[in-house]
Amino acid sequence: MSVLEITAISYAIQGRALLDRADLAIAAGQRVGLIGANGAGKSTLLRLIAGELTADGGEIRLASRARLAWVKQEAPSGEGSVLDAVLAADDERLALLAGMADAAPARLAEIHERLRAIGADAAPARAARILAGLGFDDAAQARPIADFSGGWRMRVALAAALFAAPDLLLLDEPTNHLDLEAALWLESWLTRFPGAALVVSHDRGLLDRAVHAIAHLDGGKLSLTPGGFEAFARITAERRAQERRAAERVAGERARIEAFVARFRAKATKARQAQSRLKALERLPQTIAVVEAAPARFDFPAPRPIAPPMLRLDEVSVGYDGRAVLRGISLRLDSEDRIALLGANGNGKSTLAKLLVGRLAPLSGRMERARGLGVGYFAQHQLEDLLAEESPLDHLGRALPRANVTALRAHLARFGLDSERVERRVDELSGGERARLALALATSEAPHLLVLDEPTNHLDIDARQALVAALAEFPGAVVLISHDAHLIDLIADRLWLVADGRVQAFAGDLAAYRAGLASPEPAAATGERRETSARLVRRERASARAASAPLRRAAEAAEARLAALAAERAAIEARLADPTLYDATGAAEIARANKRLAAIADAVTEAEEAWLAAAEALEEG
């Protein structure tokens, strides 16, 4: 049964169609990730579903009595406490409690019965648990929302939506304002959420581990692909490859026929054949090759060589107004280091970043920088500091006053800001384009060290992948703060944990850190307990491997089948590309080849579905 059905919905802004007779159905309990390029209309679709906008055509139907909750990108505010704001999300509970004051005895009994049925007594505890998962301790839950920054207020909005236990939950970039720990908590929570969810996100980890399907909004249409983002990317790439090959075959046949017609049209003896070829040309499908949007691109300028160590700290303390936030920091940075900072918001990650880039001076200890060290710093607030009425060229010209316009344009082009965008006002740029400008400014002087504090918040999936590629090629050092686990996995060689006023190397990888957040091991555990625990883990892993063996074999068989089908299809397409086949005697073979290609396409679909089913079962196991 569908909790949401969207049928032939259309919506345009200033004549530009964001949705063009788009269809989508979400089953009860199904979690769907909604992806698409910046400006494709994802947030607009959520507003249409929530009733904030009215569609130009089509229909949006929610299941009868279905409850809807929506977390927008804008942060809430108010003077009420954090806990009260979350409790207020349950409209029915509030109405029942308000009605108790002047209710007649019979009505009062009904209210008590209904409050018992919806678990009203346990509501404060449940709200407190959700808030704790998002980083609010008991004291913070009692404080007014207005006391918190925008990022923390967004967490309140998220907590309120989760507390409401809706049948359909709409989330618009829910991890943008979360730290890694809260993002991992949300991901885990979503996997257990019993309702349906439509999640707009560019977070590949969330899209791979917390959703059942991917809805892609492209060209005004919605397409649904089962599985997470990795499955979507693989299937989409294969479909595009098939379409390109089909387009190439049609284009080749069209060129051959056109050449024949051009050669023989004027010859009487060939006139009939030319007319026949013209009719064949008209019958050829107008297949358009897949022309993907210009790929996102970043290109960090290479710094000049510098003598090691780049930066060394020895027993450094740092903080504000003479009060230390972090103490006893001893570390060293060299070229090509790739370090990610772990730790919940408020533990001092941004403070450490400011120390590294020179925005804060040590309160004590020794800090040595290599001669000529250049540092680039990207911080979230920098997007807010951009001047709305100025262009990217204006901003970069102020940062590089000696550079000519050609050099400025060339540097901005490194970050995908083309000749037209560099002259737009900042307030006309998308969030992703502003992030590109901030990255261009941070790297304008070819720094040796890049310190990036949440660089992906406004970047779509393609741009995030471009950032990964650029950082992989960057010869300098990188220190990264990010809630994007996928980015950390791909970039970081080392992890530093910022917690309890200290900065220490984290011995494990991100998976170990994630596991520790889920079930932290007591620090005082004895060696015997650790050994016993290790044996138990090994036994559990062996048991899990044995249980999953049939699924792995099924996935491997499906992969082998796909490989065999791909090889057979390539052989047939190579034969179809042979011009000698298209003479009078080749018609039967061409027909058989095309028939087999159609059968192969069906077989590929079946094999992909088998692979997806096995892969999903392995993930769930």
C-alpha cells in the first residue's frame, strides 16, 4: 500500500519546468533518497508534497489519515525550551492535555484513555532520548532554542520531526548542519524508522545505508531505482552505456544510408534504391546520445616546495579569552598528510582548525611553522561573509590585487565557475556555486596546507566526487572536518580524535570509530575481557560469513552472468558495426542479432535484480 502517490505532477517557475508530468509512489515503510542536480527542484517537490505549494497539474495523494512531518533547511527559533519544542511536535498529545482543564468527567476519562493509548506518559523520556542522540544533554534540553546557533536549532527541528513518529517523513538535506557523530546517529535511526521517508541528500553514506531506493529528479521526470546510491550509480552507468551504444549504431546506419542516397540519388538506375533508403532513413529512431551535464571539476593549484616539517606543535594549549579549550597538543604535519578530525561538535575541532591556520595563537607551548608556509582555510561561515552585491571576479580581485582579469578568470575556472557565472552577483549564485567561490578564495595563493571545515554542505554528489578527485591530486597537506563519512573514507589517511580537551591519534579506521559510537567499550576493561571479546567477535564474524555464504554465491553468480551477457552483447554489437553485414544477404543475420540483443537486455535486467536482492540481503544481514 502506498503512503504517497504522485501522478503526472507538473510545476514551473518563471516558465522553467521543474516537474513535467512526473510520477512517484512510496510504499508504507519505504525510505527513498531523492537526488538530482542543484536547482533541479528537489526542495520544490517537498514543498508540493507538504502542501506549501500548489502544482500546475497532476495529483499528490497521501494515504488516509497519514501523518506527515517535514524538516526544512531553515532553522527554527523561539524562547521555549528545546525539550518543549520537541514535545510540541505531537499535536494530538498537546490538544488532549489542553482539553483536560475544563473537560466533563466522561470526556476526561476518554482523554486519559487516549493519552494512555498514545504513550503520552513516556513522551518526555522518548523526546529526551532523541535529543540526546543529536547531542543535547539534560542541561541543553532545558535551555531556550534562541540560545543556540543555527546548526543546533536545525537539530531541534530534526528531533521534533523524529519525535512526531509520522507515517511519511520529509527530510531536506538533514545532515548539512550535523557533525559526523550526529550524522551517524541519524543514519542509524533512519534504518530503524518504521515509517516511510523521502530524503533529499547528497550524503552518499546516508544514501547507501539508510534508504531502500533512489528517486532521481532529472529533466522534470522522476525515476525510481531499487537499492542505495552505489546500485543507482552502477545501473545508471550501464543504462547510459547501452543508450550510447544504441545511439552510435543508429548514427552509423543513418550516416551509411545518407552516404548511399547522396551518391546515387541522381542516377536513374539507382533511383528506386535511393528512395528505398530514404524511407529506411525516416524509419530510423531518433535516438539521442546521452550528453551528461558538464562534469563538476575542481583543480587546486600546486604549491611551491617547502622544507619539512610543515608545522610542529609541542604541548600547545589554545582557547579563547585566556581559557584553554584544548591542552597538551603535540603533533606534526608534513606535505601530503591527509588528516580528518573526529569528535562531537563543541569538543574543539574548529578551535584546532583556527590554531592551524593562524586565526588563534597558542596560550602556551611551542608552535613552529615552516618558512613561507601558505595556508588555505574553508569554513562554513565564509559563505555568509561573501558580499551579496559583488561578483566572484570582484571577490577574487580583492584577494589577488596584482593579478590580471585573465588570471582571475583562469583560477575561478579551476572550480567550475565559467565565464558567465564569474560576473554574476553572489546573491544570484546557488549554494553550490558559492561554495566553489569560497574554495577558490581559500586556494587563491596556492597554499601548502588546506584546512577544510565542512566543505561539502552545499555541494551535490557530482561536485563532492570532484572534490575527492582534486584532493587526491593535491600535493599539499589536508586537514578535514566533515560529517560526510564517504568523504573521510576516501581522503583521510589518519584520524585525530578531539575530545575531553585533548587531540590524540585515533588508532582505528572510521568503521571502528562508528562501532565505538554504537557500543563503546569501557576504558578500564582488563586484558582478559578484551581477549574474550576478540574471540567472541571472531566467532560472530565466522558465523556471519557462513550464514551469508549462499547470498554471496548468488551475488557472484549474478555478477558472472552480467559479465557473460556483456561479453556476448559486445560481440554482437561488433558484428552489427561491420559494414559488410548490411548487404542483401545480411538481413536475416541482422534480425537475429537484434532479437538476441533484446533478449540480452531482458536477461541483464533479471541478473541485476538478482544481484540487487542478494546485495541488499547481505547489507541487512
